[in-house]
Amino acid sequence: SRHQEACPLGRSALRLGKMSFVMMTGGPMMSSRMGPTGSMMEDEIALGDFVSRNDFVTAEVLQEGEGDVIPPAVQFQLIRYIKTHNFVTYFAGAALFFGAMIAPQAQFIELVRAFLMSYAFIPVIVSVVCFALSMDRVNRATKGNGKPHYFLAGTIAFQAGLAILVFSFFGLDAVTKLFLFFVVTWLWILQKCQDLEFTNIMGKFATMLSIEHGLKYHRTPGNEAVYYQPVFGGFLNFLDLTWLFGCTENRPHIEIGDEPGNYRIRDDVHKLNHLEELVTAYRLAIDSGFTYILPSGASDPRIIENVCYEYLGDPFSRMFFFLEGLMCNLAWLTSLAFAGAEIGTVAFGSSDESNTPRMVAVVLAAITLIAFGFQVFRTQNVMSRALGVQVAEKEWMAADVLGKKQDKKRLGEFAQNVQDLNEQNRLNLTYLWLCAAAAADHLGMGITCKFASNCALMTKVMFERATSYEFVEFAESRWELLVWANIVKSLQLLVLACMAAVYFGTFNTDADRPLFWGSYVIILCGIGITVRMMESSALWKS
């Protein structure tokens, strides 16, 4: 009764069918807990369940000892990296749309540039400050235990300083071309930092497990419990922003070892089975080259074809995944810029064209805005579920801390979301990792998407090996989540090509038609649709 009072997990959810863990031995395990029905949206229910589940498992763990367990996903910050990229993409897309719409008619932009040229020391000083801040963040990212996400703050500061200099001395057109370089470097550094963060944390976990360290070494320090708690919000909050700009000073996530050469008391009371299985699953997700863990046999997903395992160890595969995401990101931003430029030309320009091309331009711009809005909606929709990754991890790890066998079993079932199978609301760790992969894929984090997909696959294998449950139709569930992004991105490339044809062919004369931007759109659409076809084919085969 104490469990049922503390964790109101019996809320009604939409029955989504095939995506739950089921008993290998028969039908679904029924639950006697029934909740009130309601008309809440599916993901609002999911978010409420995550909050309740997190509160419950936190209270259970704190009753057993000092400090709360820290989920690995909180430590390698995957959700924060996805939220950061999405936030930056939303902001950049809106800025490009409105900027392209009003810039040709805005005289104040040239007035600002003339002022900066007259007082050249102002942009120089501002740029020097930005570069100094960038060097400071990079230095902090590399020294000591290292905090890779500090590179993000350094990248933002460096790009801001460089943009101010280029705008002051070369004009707005040069800045727009430089923006392409900014997108490429930002997307690469963001995913590289996430990769380094994951590698560092998994290395510390592996070291801790190899020397049979006590559980206290993955527990939260008393004054930092808030920092390590899951954040339930699809957009960046204040804590996320301080993390992004490198203003959060916290201790290393995992402290391993004391001073060498001394004896210390060993903690062998609890076995780290659940933690070890989770860490092994995550290391297998990225170890496609068998660098750390050799194949366990013919059933190892890394050596089986068409089981949805993405090979991240191959540099060429990584480059292709990055290129696929980059084309997606550039295509969205370019489409929004064209949409703004065409609406601005129609509304404020002095074109002598007939109403037909004007109407076509407005329709294409409207389709772009609707498609981007739909993509944002889908991204935030799956993100609301991906936030539960950290909670499900915590429930699985808590079994190593709790003393009572029934408590361990109950929290393990929470992580698999089997406590109420008749509702099948798909709030288990494996499906939540698939949602994280979809959230990363929608706006172009190609490498992170493949990594999250591998984590989903390996947690599926972990659960099926360690429990009496099997996962129903993994490939179909992955297809269901990822196919919409492929469809929308393919259609968006078609709309971009049409917008470019209308803009360059109708609103520009032969004399002032920009060769650079025309060539850029041709290359972008050609490479983009090629990698989109390859990615869609691979998704279909799996």
C-alpha cells in the first residue's frame, strides 16, 4: 500500500497498441490499480507519469542511504544537448525568416554598419572580449576532469566576435555566407562534445565497476542534488542555460578512488548488477568496432545484419551521419530564409511581375512555415517522452540500492513500464530512447540520433537477457518514430527547390542574380535528396 500511495501510476493513457514489454510465458500482467479517466493529451499524461515516478524512486532511494543515485543520461547530458540544438535551430530559423523579410527594406542596418566603421575600435574591442571569453571556456573544457560542454559556450562567443568583425568591415552579405560556416562548425562541435561527454562518463563507470567500488561513488553530493535531477521541460530553462554558457561550477560527476597507496574499506554489501548491465549496454551502443567489448557470440547485435544497429565506430559512417544531419539543418534554415525573402519581396518590394508568381511565392513560403511548424511540433512531442529516459534509468539503477527484494522487482518493472500492461502506454526505457533518437533526428543531429537508437536496441537486449520480458516489434516502433521526419524533410527539399526557382527566376534579373546562392541551393538540394534516399532506404530495410 505504501508503494501505491507514493506512486500514482495508474492514470489512464491512450492505448497505443504494440509497444510494451510482455511476458515471454503468456499474456500481459494485469494490474489492479485503476486511475481516473480524462481527456489529457497522451504526452501530458506521460510527463505527469515521469514526475510521479521520479518522485517515488527518489524517496525510496533516500530512505536507504545517503544521496540519490545519478542516472547516466543525466551525467552525459544527452537530453540537454538535444534541447540545446533544438533551441538554437528554432532561434536561428526565426531570425533568418524575419531578417530576410525586412533586411532589404531596413535602412538602419546600413546606418549601424556605417557607425561601426566610423568607430572601428568598438567592434574590435567587442570581438577581442568575445575571443578572450572563448579561450577561457575552451581552457576550462580541457583542463582537469574536463567539461566538454564548455566548448559550446566558447563556440558561441567565438562566432559572435567573428560575426561582429565581418559585419563591420565586409557587410551583411559576407555575414550570411559566414553563417554557413557557423552552422557546420556548431553542429559538429555540439555532437563531438556530446560524444566526448559520453565517453568520459562511461570510462569512469567502467573503472568504478572494474575495481568494485562502492555505490556511494555514483550518488549525488548533498549540495548538488538539484543539478543531477531530471529536468522535465522540452525547452531550455535557467539551469540548462547556465550549463550551456559554462556558468555551472559542479564537482566531477563521478569521483573514483582516494589517494593511491592507502587502504580503504570495501563496500561489497550490494552487487552492482543493474548498473553494470546498463553501463555495458551503453558501451556496446557505441563500440561497433569491438574496441572495448568483444562479441559475446552469434546473438551479439553488432554482428547481426538488419537489426537496427548503427555502426558508429567507422569514420566514414560517422561522416555520413553528420552530413545527413547537416543537410537537414541547412535545408530548414535556407528554406526559412527564402520564405522570408519572398514574403518581403511580395509585401514590400517593387517587382513588376504578375500576380501568378507572387501567389506561387506566397504559397511556397506558407508551406515552408507550416512544414517547419509541424516539424517543431513533432520534435517537442517526442521530446516530452524522451525526458523520461533519466527516470527509467534511475528506476533500474535503484534496484542496486534498495534492500527489499520486492522493492527491487517493482522498480525494475517501472523501468520497463510493465506495471500496467493493459494500458500499453509505452513509457519504458527502450521506447524512451527511441523517442530521444527521433527528437535528435527531426532537426539534424544525425550522429546523436544513431547513438540514441543504439542505446534503445542495447537496452532491449539488456532487459530481455536480465528479465523474463521481451520487447514487441522493435524495428516497427523505430520505423514509426523516424519515418515522419524522413517524409517531411524530403518534401521540404522539394519545396526549397521550387522556392529557389521562383525567387531566382522571377524576382531577380540576369544582372543581379547571385551565382553563389544559386550554386549553393543546387548543391544543397542534390546532396540532400541523395542522402535522404539512402537514409530512407536503410530505415526501410531495417
